[in-house]
Amino acid sequence: MRWPPRFFALAAFALVFLLAAAPADAHTTRSTPPPPGIQIPSLTHGQMAVIARYRSDILDLALRQTETDPTFRRLYNHGNLQYTYCLWGLMPGSLADEQSPFNECSHAYLATAKALLTYMAKMPSAQNEAKALISNIDADMVRSGASWVLCQFSAEGFSTGEIVEPRWRGVFFHLPSLAVLVLAATALIAAGWSIFGSHASRNRSIAA
């Protein structure tokens, strides 16, 4: 099927509208302390890839806890919310590419996962498994030299009192991210076109 020019114009308009609607300062390197809340230590760029490999194990351990407290729940919920804001870690280069507009928010949700694991190591019901998982992660970090790989966000602390959003305006200058969002917008418009366009065609056929 050959799409008419206005289809691509609508796709471009949808993408521009999405990015323009995002706050201009939604994602900037902070020069002030994180807002009130549970403070979350920074994570080096090298540590991100290692924590990302173990994030599902950390969350699995967290889900198996039946006795929790407010700190545990705030860390767990904040990490999941931050992960959602970062588009579930699906954007290309969000972990490895420092220039990705999704890199800082990736730092945030992975730092929260690490903080959650550290907290579980102090909980009687989880400490044995948490400490074993920490040992595995530490060994993996040593093998990969993760602590030595830094980036502009490596010294940045986070807090459960703040959500770090992607740098939406930066998407225009990061081709992999831009390509994914253009494809997503195009797919959404194609789906809408197939539903409403075919419905309109049937109505015209009936009227004729």
C-alpha cells in the first residue's frame, strides 16, 4: 500500500508535537543537591551495564519479600516509575551512549535498583540472598573494570523525591533515538489510518 504525502506529514507533526510538549528543562545535569527524599548514591557509567544485567534478579528478590517497610516500598516504586519514564530501557544507546537523551534517566533507575539491593542486604528476610547477589555483581564489576568507566552523570546523586526525565529536546540530535520515535509515531498513525480510513471507505461504499 502506498501512503499519501499527508500521512508522512501527520507522522512528522505527531513527533514534533510530542517533543515540543515536553518541558524544555526536563533533563539537564543538576548543579544543586537532589530534592528531599531517600538519597540514592551515584552509579558510574561502567557499573550501569553490570547492574542492568542483574536488575531482573534484584526485582525478583524484591517481589518475594512479604515483610516490607516504607523505605523498601519507596525505593521499589521509585525505581519502577523511573524505569517507565525512561521508556523501559528500550531506547537504543540508553546505557552505553553518553550522548543519548535517555542516558541520565538510565543512570537513575539503575542507581535505584542498586540502592534497593543494598537496602535488602539489611533486611532479615532478604539479607542472605541479597548479599550473595551483591557478591556476584561485585565480581562481575571487577572483571569488567566497571568502576573506572565514567561519564558526565557518574557523580550525580539521585533521590526518590525527583523523577529524572529523558532530554526530549535532545532526541532531535541523537539519530538512533529519533529514528525509533519516528517509527513509533508512524506505526501509531498507520494503525489509526487503517482503522478510521477503512471505516470511512466502507461508509462511502454504503452511501454510494
